[in-house]
Amino acid sequence: MKPSFLIIALVLFCSEMLFFSCKKSSNPSYDFSYTNANDVRDSVQFQSNAPANANLQWIFSDGVRTNEPSPVHVFYSTINTATLIINNDQNNTITKSIKLMTGAEKMTGNWHWTHGLYWDVGGFNDTSFSLPDTSFPITVINQDTINVWGSNLSFSCYPPSGYSSGYSGFSGGNILVYYMNGRIYFSNSNSIGKYNSGIGYSTP
């Protein structure tokens, strides 16, 4: 009787384990993807495969949180993370690293500066006049540093007003160079009694 009892108990135990194993494997395999993650300040689009009625919590490395089903987020750093928690269950948590470029490689080459203006601001009458066109090279030292006119400029990512995506800015001293929509924009300012700056845009 004892061997039969042990066999029956073992069969029941295995059946129970198989039931729970199948039940666990039937849970959906949650995941998320993202697009447009190229350069810093790109508008990154996130999408998960969780059902429409799922409670989603997105947590980004810059501290921003949202419960939107498919959020769009802008990162200001090159190394970032995105975490998705489904239905407040820590067992259904996915974290992915998102590495973005500064856009420095887009700035390499010889550029022709045109439409430059020189502003004399701060006097009794603010004035401006056109600057002659000129050509200049931009070389990339690394993803965080470019060289323009013998000056090393560091990645700063300060966008002009009204722009938040597709922008890469580098600055050093009084020089600001930024890439946007296929063009290089340049600004150089000096404070000697008055505030003087030259601004313009370039095409390769």
C-alpha cells in the first residue's frame, strides 16, 4: 500500500506542478520598443505590447514619470534609461538603456557661412550690418567636442527659443555653434563696453 500511495502522491504532485507551470507560462511576455532615438533632444517615441487595459508606468532616467500608453520623451543626455512597470508588478518590469549621439558627426566638413550679421547692441541706437561670406572647416575630436577656428567647443545642447528636437549645440568661450535641420548656425559675442555678436547660418 505504501508504494502505491507514494506513486499516487507523486503523480498528484507532478500534475499540480505542471498546472502551475503552464499557468505561469501563459502570462504574456511584456516588452516595449522605441523609435527616433538618434541624437540628444530627439523626440523618442515609446510603445509597449501590453494590453490596452493594462496599468503602465514609465520611468525615465531624468526623473520624468508618466502613465501614458505610448509616451514621447526628449532626453538631454547621451546615456539614458527607460523603465516600464506593468500593472504595478515589479515582476513585470522592463528597463532598457538608450544611448544617444550628440550629433557631432553631422558637423564634420567644410562649411560656407552666409547671411552673417554683426549686431552692435547696448548703445544708444542698436545697429546691425551684413558680414561677408566665408568658408571654414569643422572637425570632430570626439562625440562631445568639435573644433572650429582653432577653438575646442564642448557639447552644450542649448537650443534656440522654440526648438526642442533635432538640435545639437556646442559652445566654448564666447562661441556657440549649433546644428539644426541640415545647417550650421554660428554665434560669436564679445563684451567690450557694448555687446557685439555675429550670427549667421551655413550650408556645406
